Amino acid sequence: VTSSGAIGSPARVIDSLTVLAPLAVELSLSAGSDSAFFADTDVHLDSVTVIPTGVGSESAAWTAIGGGAWLSVTTTSGVGQGVLGWQVDPRGLTAGTYVDTIVVAIDGASTQPAMFIHTLRVMEVPITVEAAVAAFLAASGVTPAQEAYLDSRGNDDGVLNLGDLLALLDRLDAAGVTVSIPTGAPFSAATQRRP
Amino acid sequence: VIRTDFHRGGVRRIFCALVVPSTGACGGNGTEPTGTTDPGFVRVAVTGPLSPDVAFKFRITGTQVDSVRAATGTMYFEELGPGLHRVIVVDVADRDRLVEFWVPDRNGLAEYGVNLEEVAATGTYENLSVAGYVISLGQ
């Protein structure tokens, strides 16, 4: 600003403009994966951090949607920075790769929502059911690796034993798998489907 | 009087009583064996801590173990070799009758054996000590 004859002229006025970021949302991770064996019953939880950004992020309300048969969102909403949780349930899934997406959006915001892509790989059991049951009865016919697998999915006490069989039977029940083991005993032909 | 099996024995005893009541033996020429047999089922019973719900794994030894069946619960059975059998029973409701099996003569029960190998809790899958349990055969 100039004023002729004025002391200090010209004076300078500094005008600043800060363009604030629009309200948006980010996630601490955008993708993740894990794996399970067929007939596993280990339901587990997973989570990421929801990070609203921009004007009013501290009080921004967000909503999470997604999931399906094997993935279910356990934290469907929040305010400000928070934890988005979900549950992965491999029970009943056959071998294969499963992908599901969770979408997190700031309520009322026009920015793009954030997405988390979860991949679950269900692998074949590394031993047949019949061989596993026979292993418990005859204590033979399985490799050390298979023994380790059965124990890790059982009582995990470092030894293949009866408790591991009980765990296997429960997993098979949950997966709807029928165990049919001939008894070898005349006329009892008992097929050993659990009641 | 010679008893052979459940069905024919009764008939034969009656017959003997009517025809040869004074001899004490029954047979066409008197040379038939005079010993008695008692074919039928025997049971495996276990005693021990009442809780938790447990499953049992045990061996049965004996030359003629036939028609093994679970009285309650679910049974897994395998013949490991001549006279040696392994049984696993889960979801047991009656410990006095874990399994039953048929033998040709229950008078010879002493020739059979049963040995408890493992006990595991159905809820936690934990293998428990077998020390507190006693397994036995009976009629």
C-alpha cells in the first residue's frame, strides 16, 4: 500500500490463504492376508487403525461396511481415530482363496472411502481324515510333519495323543465332515459318526 | 448236563432231564465233553475322577474278541494284530459300560486283559494322567 509522502510507505500487507485438506479417511494398512487349513475352526480377529484426516477429523464419524460368510466386521463405526476390527471364520470353507473388502467412509464426506482387502487362503489338510484317525489308533502311518500338524491343531503339547484326536473330531464336526472308520469287528460295522 | 449255547442248551437240558436223569451226563455215547461254556458279552468299565468329560483310549487283549461295540458314545476300533485291539471311546455316558465285546466263554475271562493308555478332556483337549483311573472287565 503506497501513500505518497507518508512515512513507511509503501507498507506491505501480507495476506495468506491456507487451503485445508478435505475431510477424508485413511487406514494404517490397506490389505492383509492369512491362511487356514481345511476344517480349521480357529476363528480369529484382525484390525487396522482408522485415521480420519482433514478439517474436523478429530470428531469425524466413520462407518465400516463389508464382510460376508467368512469375514464379519466387528467395529462398524467410530469417531475420530480408532480401531476397525473384524473376525475371520474359516469354518465350513473348502480349499481355495477367498477375498473380501471392508469399506470405511466418513459420514457426509465427499472424499473417497478407504478400503481394506482381506485375502484368506484355505489349504487342504495335509493328511486325510481316515489316515489321521488311524494314526491315533495304530500310532503309525503318519509322517513327523503330519504329527506336528495334528498336534498344533490339537492340544499343542508336543505329542500326538488322544486330546489331538478330540480336537480333530470337533473340527470335522464343525466342517460337516463325516468320519467313517470300519471297526474291523464283526457285526458292529460301526461307522463312527459322532452323535 | 452240557450247555452249548443259549438256544440249544435249554432244550438239551430238558431233554436230558427227561431221558437220562440218573446219569448226570448227556450225549449219545457218553463221550461228549463235560465242561460248560458261557458265551456272551463282557463289558469294559472304568472308574476314576467324575469330571471333566473325558475320552478313553485303551487296549484289549484276548484271542477271541468279537463284535466290539460302544454301549454309549462313539467308538473307534482297530485290530492291531492277533489278540491285540485298540479302542477309543468318546462322548461316554456310562463308564460302567464303555464298550462291550463278545467272547465264546465268559468263564475264561481271565485270559482277557484291558489296559488304559490315555485319557483326555473333551472340552480342553488336554491329555490327563491315567493314574486316577482303573479300567476292568466284567460281565
